[in-house]
Amino acid sequence: MSVDLGIAGRWATVCASCQGPGRACAEALAAEGVNIVVNGCEPERVELAAAEIVAAYSVEVRAVTADPATETGRDRLLAAKPDPDILVTGGSQRELGDLARGTDDLVAAMRMHYMEQQYWAPVALAQAVVDGMRSRRFGRIVNIIPVTVPARRLVTPASSDGPRGMTAVMKGLAAQLADDNVTVNQLVTACSRPGAVLAMNGSLNKAVGAACAILCSTQANCISGMNLCLSGDHRRLELVS
């Protein structure tokens, strides 16, 4: 028996949606009739993803090449659709790698970009769209947090504090928005093997997409402020609370 999620015709801005968990979320929402703003940093991949989603689901798609971890990228993303009903952040599968061999300046720059990507970008995008969601009395914000556990790299403070801080802000935001039918949730996608975040299997991505679509449904108005953990290898995950 199929279930109508009640979101056909709405608009979703999905960050990092050319591949991986972001792409799975974009496709799962498009399958429900949601129009999509597709995003990525490489123009060819963005245009290809947009064309494939249009062909498969016959929804309206706007392609935006931009890095949400930068202010310019966020402005470009919001210009394509200033008032989305659904915002999906994160989903990037890029990792910082081994910083032990980098120069001090390179390490500092990479850590700063990671904090921008994992903390400030989701918070800034949510702040930009939440007033419109409240006025329309419908909004869904889903933040994807891809992690490798256990983390055993020198970048651990950056890679843990960013998601922790972002999650704390989002939980506070969820409490403020509860009466306006606007929900905020996190999807934590985890693999325990080093580098596995870069190559998560298709079944995990599909699970992420399905979970995202359900959290964005009209039926999920009572689910907010939650961290839903999805592991690719069925091992215990401990992350942000």
C-alpha cells in the first residue's frame, strides 16, 4: 500500500545533491512530486543531475552550481529559490584527509572550511528560509551529517565540534518552530571504515533518501529536534546528542 506524503508541488532546496546521500534525498523527494533545486560545485555534474531528475520524475528542477560553505554560494543557492518549503543541508562526501602532513596554514584553512561546511552553512541557510516557512505554516529542515566512526585523525576537534554545534543550534530552533508546523531534524549517516563516507553503498543512500522524504511529509509534523542515525555496516554509532 502506497502512502501519499502530502508534499507534491512543494519546493525543496537540496545541498550537495549531485551524488551520494544528497542525490538520494533529491530523488526521493522528486518521486513524491516535489520540485527540486539541485546543487553541487561542479557545473557538469549539476546539469547532468538536474536533467536526470527531470527525465525520471517530471518535476521542475533548478540547477545551481555553488558551494554552500561560502557566503557567495549560499546567496546563489537562495537566489534560485528564496522560499523553499523544504531545506536539506549537508550531504557532502568530501573529507579533510590526513592533516598531519600539511603546513600550518593549510591545516588551518582546511579546518576553517570544514567548520563552515558542517556548522555555519546549515545554520545560515536555515536562518534565511525559516521566516517564510513560519509564515506559510509549513517547513521541513533536514540536515545530513556524514561521519566516519570512530574518528582517529588529528582533525577530530573540527570534525566533531562542527556537527555538535550545528545540532545544538538546530535543536533549539526546532523547539521555537514547533507551533508553526516547521520541523528540524538531523540524519546521521555513518560508516566505521576509514574513507567509507566517500563511497557509501547504494542501499544506505536509498535509506537516507527514504528517511528524508518521510521526515518532510505532512504526517511527520510531530517529529522534530531528532537525530536519526543510519549506519552502513550495522555497527553501534555514538555521535552528537
